[in-house]
Amino acid sequence: MVRILHTSDWHLGRSFHREGMLTHQAAYVDHLLEVVDSERVDLVVVSGDIYDRALPPVDAVRLADETLVRLARSRARVVLTSGNHDSAQRLGFSSRLIDEAGVHIRADASGVGSPVLIDDDHGPVAVYGIPYLDPHAVAEPWQLSGRTHEAALTEAMVRVRHDLERQPAGTRSVVLAHAFVAGAQPSDSERDISVGGVSLVPTSLFDGIDYTALGHLHGQHTLTERVRYSGSPLAYSFSEAGHRKGSWLVELGASVLTAELLEAPVPRPLARLHGSLQALLGDPAHAAHESSWVEATLTDAVRPSQAMEQLRRRFPHTLVLGFETPAPSLGAPGRAATHARSDREIALAFMTEMRGEQPTEAELGVLNTAIDACCDDRDVDMLLGDSRDDGDD
């Protein structure tokens, strides 16, 4: 029995609405290593997007390095692939040397079809890491019929199956792929990988594979019992508020496969609140969200003044504020010409239209003071003009 831990989409170096996530990502790595030990994991597979961008920050590279060193010292073998956020060349640097430590980085498309082989009491298991395949990059060398993700991944699976035919009878197979596979729903935090409007690939591409460990989508999905997304270990958008984050613990026997989702630690829960400002501030039912990251949508007919400041008094981790009532359409037909009005009248009209009500006396005083400080002094302008006409410096 081979025990596999399937994870993906770490996105090391990513922030969450400008909140740094590296500390939380490091906590997930600690959790991962604890699971490897406590669950006696034989193989860790990481299906792409190790980093959040091709040029990751130094701290993210340091965390990745520490993670791979710790995994190399663990009981498990490791296979990881590059995703669409990674630089395949940078992630794959020294991969042949690192292989010797039991950490196998598969970032080069030319290596598709060359497995990492492990054994258990039932015989060999061939693990094929397919990096993210840019259809434009592989179309010519692979002589693809079209520049689509389906064409690229189809050719990759042809190469995988060709190698499997040469393996001993009874060899089981595990495939890592980073793609948008039909039957799963994306969230707001995934980057579009469509080329020519075609990004979807069919689940049938993986027919006959004992386990397919998918990456790219940030929610965990079971497309079939043998084809799954692990999702990201942390939430990277409020659309993921309802996700269960974690990794799949897969047991692969001679022919039987079981999978269990092991939930990851949640650094701070997400909450999407909806209602009037006073309702959000006063409703005791929202007490549970006072330590959450909050996305608030206000339904007030008149947009409240200093809404974010008021919300943060109760929900200090409010990150996103939206309004259900549409913003006024500036420049709408029928508006009085601005050239016929004074600066104060224009500013007052703008503020009233945006707020939906007249400013208070105190606000009006601040507004007038600001306008007086910014307006031209016509007397000074006239004097300066006369001096320039006389040729004075």
C-alpha cells in the first residue's frame, strides 16, 4: 500500500488583499511535515504553482528551499511540477542534482513520459509529473494539431501511456497535471490559462490512470474517484470563503484506492457580510466574525460617511468594502454646465451626488477651507501678469 499526500497551489509569496501570507504559508508547511510523519506518507505530490509569480520574492524562495530540505529529510519521496504561475526554468534549476535527495522536480516538458519509480509490497508505482504546458511553447516541437491545452495535454498523456506499456505488468500509475479539467468550478483567485478561448480539457484524458493529482483550481474537487483537485492550502480570495482547505491522503493498493481530505490549519477565517451599516455593527449574530477577514457589502440607500472606519471598529480585519446601491453616474445627460458655477457649487454638488445627501455644517466648513486653500488668487495673478508684461524677472 502506497500512501500519497496530494497538495498543490501553494503560491508562496502571495498576499491576500495586501495582507502578507508568508507566515501562514510557513505554518502550512509545518502542518504538511507533521502529516507526513503522523500518517506515514510514502509519497508527496505537489501539482504546480509552488510560487505565486515567475520572479518570487526572496522570502518566498527561502521558504521553498527550507520546505524541500525538510521534505528531503522526511520519510517520503517527493514529486512536484511547475504551474502556470511558476517559472519552469527557475523552479527546475538543478533538478537532476536534487533528484538524488529524493525530491523530484518536473518542470521540463521534454521529460514528460519519464516516471519516478517507487515500490511497495504490490510492486512498482510509476509517477509521471506533467508540468504546466503552454500550448504555444510545445506546439512546434511536439507537432500538435492545434495550439490548445487539450492538444498539449493529450500528447503528454500519449507519452505517459507509451512509457507505461514498457513497464512491468501490474505497474500502477500516478499522474500530476496542472490544468483546468472539465467538471470543476474555478474561484476568483486563479489566473486564466485560456489560449484562443480554449482552456478546458476532458476528464477522459486520464482514463486508466490509477490516480490523477490535479492542480490549478483552488477548491478541492472530486471529478471521479481517481481524478481529484487538492485545491490551495490557504484561501486567496473571498470567493473561497466556503472552501475546505487541505490535502488528499490517498491509499493506493493493488487495485483499490481510497482518499481522505486532511484539513489544513486556518490562519484566519473569511466572512462575507451583507446588510446596512447599522445592521452589521449592531447584530450580535456577527460576533463570530469579529476576528475574521471581512468582505462587507453595504445596502444603505445613502452611502454612509467613513463606512470603512466604522466597520473596522467592530471588524478590525475588514479588507474589502462594497456597496449594493449603484454609484451615481457622473457626467449624465442633463447636468448643468460646470463653467457657469463656482468652485464651491461644483464641489458641493459632487459631494451631494456621491453621498446622496447634503454635507453637514462641519463637513461644509472643511470643504470651504480646502477650496479656499486651492483656488487661485486673482489679484496676485493680475500683479504677476503686469510684472511679466513690463519685462521684470
